[in-house]
Amino acid sequence: THQGGEFGRGCALLIAMATMEGPLLTSEECSVDACVLGTGLTESLVAAALARHGKRVLHLDHESSYGGSWRALSLVDLEAWAAITDGGTSNNVDEPVAVEVETREQNTDGSDGGNDGGGEDHTLMPKVAAISSSLPSGIDISGLTAIPMAQDLFGSSSSSCFSDRKLSWDPYGAKTAAELEALRSELRKKSNTFSVDLAPRLLFGRSDLVDVLVESGVSRYLEFQGLKSARVLSSHGLVSVPLTKSDIFQDPVLSLPEKRALMRFITSMTPFVGSLAFESPAQLGVDRVHKVPGPNENASSGLEGVDLEQPWAAFLEQQKLSPRLREFLTYAICLWDWTLPSSQNQKQEGTASTQEQSLRNLSTRQGLSCLGRFVSSLGMHGKGSSMPLLYPMYGAAEMAQGFTRMCALHGGTYALRTKMTHLLAEREQTQEKGSADKGSAQNREGEAGTGNDERNWRVAGLVTHRGEVVRASTIISSCDHLLRRASDDPKQNEKTQARVVCKRMTVLVDCPLLEEEGLHLCVVPPGAVEPALDNVVQVLQLDWSTGTCPKGYHVVHLSQAAVSSCAETGNDTFNDLERALLALLELAGGERHCLLRCTYQHLPRPLSSRWDASASEGGADVLAACARGSSLMVSADPAAAPQLLAMAEVPEARELFLRAPLHGTEAPAATDFLLKPAHVVQEEQSTAMEDLEHFNEQMAKTSGEPDVRLPSAFTEADSGVQANSEEPADDTCALQEPSDDTHTAQEPSDDIHTAQDKP
């Protein structure tokens, strides 16, 4: 456990392990404004935003570690996780406290006998009658409806977006039995030095998530590793993609016409995809960042003769770029997850689903947006123009933990190893005054085809597996916690729509697969191997410098997007990933370097499936009614595409924060989401002015001239660049809060590095 004094004044008790029998939470901790289920990145963002906004927050997770579907596992935990199947294994969670329920039958006239205003048929709706007498006193549960969750789904792959898991040691049989046993014994002793992401994520140097990390102050708890290179696997081996002007002209692979064509293309796209990497110091001056705006949709209208709705492949052909440059731009720079349809196979694609065709078709507008987010991130962090992409040290779960720490600092309460057994709901009090406002608010969330009474339900709280009754007016849950057993009706299964699935393979090797140590990204276009792959494969290499494995080893993530109506199974599911891995192993020295291989499918669940009810369980309509009123909200699983990019989490968390019916008449604005406190802003401004005055005095003494008034564009950051220009480059960066001697997420920083040899 962590006491509030460790984090600062006003911090509530942070419960890190809940293994005791009976109630764990006090009556005060069980009475909150919002209860958040799951500690994934999106849920942690929402919890931190609500706590900072002054709301009482209780944050629960049925796992014993933070992160949910975003978590990173040790080696031993990865083996145990891969062994979990649909049958389920014990999660080592306390047995649920018995909850007695009674069923209440509806009257023949449609009224529910206990609540007035019901015309809907809610038969066989369970109601909490009695719970263990050890519950905190003073809690009234009369009149509440309890909807049970499917408890047998906890601990199985059915409660996760990851399925078809399989892990194997020495998958190619290159070691003897004695060598393999010695290897496993050695690595298991170092299990805690591994931190393997289930859904690895990279951040663009200029992105919403980086801005939120800096603005909220959570960046103080984190460190990031910068991408060293982007590579493409071709018939000639691994080819580095030039990222800067100097890289382009010094590239040994590109021909001179290709170099000129690429520079001409980038120069013509500068109004839309401005970058520090393609501007000279004379053009930038001292105020570098503000002279290079980020990607701007409005600037696209200034591109003369460009049809933004035409296919991206046709646009690149018009720019007279070679096929090799098109692959570089589309797969390594734009990081497009799908193979572009070519003119040769347009006829063959008639057999593909309409959804798959729409996913593969990249428009010029989308392509320029993808190009802009990459190029505009060059030079934002680190020395020179490196680090367009950042990887959080020890994995993406560290970002979620940073926001949980912020929530705790603002009074949030945390309890791991705690799962919900019942969700409590109640009918809203119908009053003449303000009823019109309620109706209009509900109509904004509801859809046609539902009755007015159906919308009168709202969340009242939940019951934990220890029998604690938590009273909360809003519940925000991940898909892992709001478990409802799907219907076995085959007609309903036929209606299942095709979804995007990401096939993932995580391997442990004892040598770098991408030629160099460190954080590297590689893409394998379909034509790089024979026969051609079904889709492009993305490869992310991590080593000890990222905190993910011991020194001397490398964790490599391979992924491929696909479209499937259900999670595929079979020996051929990961065939493309296997072939891409073998091609890289051949360049690295052979199959003997592959020590471990773990494969699984990442299939995000549709939010609408949360309300499916089995024949023995009622309440799906009540849950749907609560969701329409926003008292019950569900956050999405990590996206399957983009495969390696953190993109939609901040917009989703901001939307959940604004929709939560907790703010009364003073509805927050979008700018209130994780807004920096006013006193912190005032302190930073005061410190910045003091530092600037001190800098002016030092400059005046050095030059022997009287004090001069410096231009407003000049910042102390530029002097820091000059002062540290002779220091060795580093690959680890810590995002800093804005001040005159540090940099925001949008400023290129040369003095934000920590020791290179110490992650």
C-alpha cells in the first residue's frame, strides 16, 4: 500500500494489493462521484482528468498490476498469460462473497411493482436483497436493480481482446535439450528484467498524447527512447529510409534522380508537412518551433492541381517517384497498415469485402496527413533531427501508471485485484421541473426505436467480489470488466460485422535483427518475400536501453493487420509473420538466434456487444438505457490499426470526460481536460522571468556591455543548445514541462537527456 503522504497532501489511500478477506474499502471510499474499472491508458486518462477537476474517483482493476490490455509482462508472467485459453485459468482472485438475489415478476399491466413509471417488460430482473453483514454500515441498497456480470469469463481469453495465444521456446529446434533447459533457467532468473508489451505503442514527437503528458506534468514520471532509424526489407536486404535533407543526399542506395525527385516532393509539400528537419538554421533563426507549424488540413487547399480525394498511389505516380520511393513514403514514413491496391490487381480485388477495400484505399488527403504527422515530428526532441517517434521506457503501461499517480495525488482511491460482480441501477426520479432538459439530454444519446421509460435508468453503483457496495453516479469501464455473455443464437452470430484484427508475434533473440542495437522500426512490404505477403508487416525492435529486456537480448514485435469477421484460428494464421521473421533471421545469422516466440491475435471488441444478454440473465436493456444517459460508459480496447501508434486514446478520454453526467450546470470545456492548475502556471511564469533576468545579467557581464533588451523570440533554450553542443548525443529523453530552460513537447530540445548507459 501507498499512503497519501508519499505522494503529497490530500492524496487518498492507494491500495496496491487486495488479498484480505472481507471488505477492504471504507464507507467513505465506497461513496464516490465516479467509479472507473480498468487501468488501461484511456481509463487512467479519464480518472486523472476527473480527479483533477475535483471529483471523487474510485479506480478498480481485477488484475494484480496496472495497464489492463496495455500492460507489460515479465517473462514468467508472459508464459502464464500465453497459457490462458477460453477454458480459463485461475486469476488467483478472492472468491466472491455470496450475494443473495430475488427475482421480481412484473404485474400484468406492465408496472414493476416497486417503481412507478415502467411500461417496459423487465421480467426476471434480479434485485439485491441481502449481502454479507460485514458490509460497511449506513449504505441503503433498497430499490436498486442488480445486473450480474459473467463471473466465469474472468481469467479466460474471452475476457480479453487477445486470443489464439501460443508460446514456444526454441521454436526452430536449434538447441539441444540440455542447452534449452539451461537457457530457460537462466532467463527465468532474470524474469523481472523483462517488460514485454502486449500492445506495443510509439508516440509521435508532435501529438496530442505528448502534449497532454507535458501539460499535465505526468511527463515528470516518465522517460522515452527515441527511434534511431526506419528501415525497409527489400530483395537487397535492409535499407535505411532517409529522414533528413542530409540523409537523402548521403544515402548510398538512392540514385541521384531519386534523391532529386524526393527533395522536390518534400519541398512542394512543405506548406502541409512542415518540419524542422528540412529548414536551415538561417531560415529558422532562434525561435525555431514557432516558425514550423504542424500538419494543417487547411493548408492542403493551397496545393495547386492536387485532387485530395484521388488515390495516394496515383498521386505519388504524378510526382514521378520511383516504386522504391513510393514504398518508403507509404509504409515506412506514413506507416500505412494496408497494402495499397495496384492497377494490376484491381480486377482481382472484386472478391474482397467492401470494408477491406475501403481500408486498403488510401486517399491523397489521408496520405498527406500521415506524412505530416511523421515529418513534423522530426527534430522535436533530441539532438539534431532524430526521434520522430518515441517509445516509453518499460512499455506503454508506464504512461497509464503515470496518470494513475496523478489521480491519486488529487484524492483518487485505487484497489487492484477487485472485480465487479453486479452493476446497480435505479430509475431516475421523474420531476416536472427540468424534465424537458433531461429529455433533451437523453435524446442526444438515445436512438429511435426505444421507449421513454427505457431511458429513465441510470447507474447507482456496483458490488465487488468481496461484497462491498460502491455508490457512484457514473461508471466508466473497460471492455475487460463489463463482461456479458454473448448470445449463442446463430442468427445473431450471422450479423457479426467484419472487424480489423492485428496478428501479433513477439520474439526474443540474442542478436539485433535490424543490424544495429537500439530502437529501430522496419516494414516488410508484400513483395519483399516470395510468394508475396497478404499485407505489409511492421517490425519493432527493442533492447535493454528501453528497459524491456536484459542486456545482450532483444525483444522484437512483428504485426500485421487483417480483416476478419471473427478471430482466425489454425496453423496458417501467422504464416506471413513467420516468413517475415525467417527473412530477418537469415540476414542476422540464422534461426538459432530465435530463443522464444509468442503469437496471438489482437481483436478489439465492438462496444455494442457489451449489452448482449444470455437466456438466464436479464438487464441488457437496462445497461443500454444507462449507456444512453452516459451514466455508464465503456472505453475501447487498444486499436488493432494503427498497429504500433498511440493515436485515439486522448480524444476518446476527452470525450468520456466531457460526457460524464457529473458536472451539473457548469459543463467543462474541452480545454479543461487535464488542464494545468493555475498556481503551477503562475509559478512557471515567475520562474521563467527570473531565469531570463539572470541570463541577461550573465550575458551583460560576459560581453562587458550594459544590459540589453533581448528579442521576445530568444529563449534560454537556445543558449542551452550552444552550451551543450559539445556533449555526446543521447538516445533517452524525458519530456519536460514548459519553462525557459526546458522545452515543451513542441520544442526541439538538446538538454533533456539523461545518462545514455542507464535506462
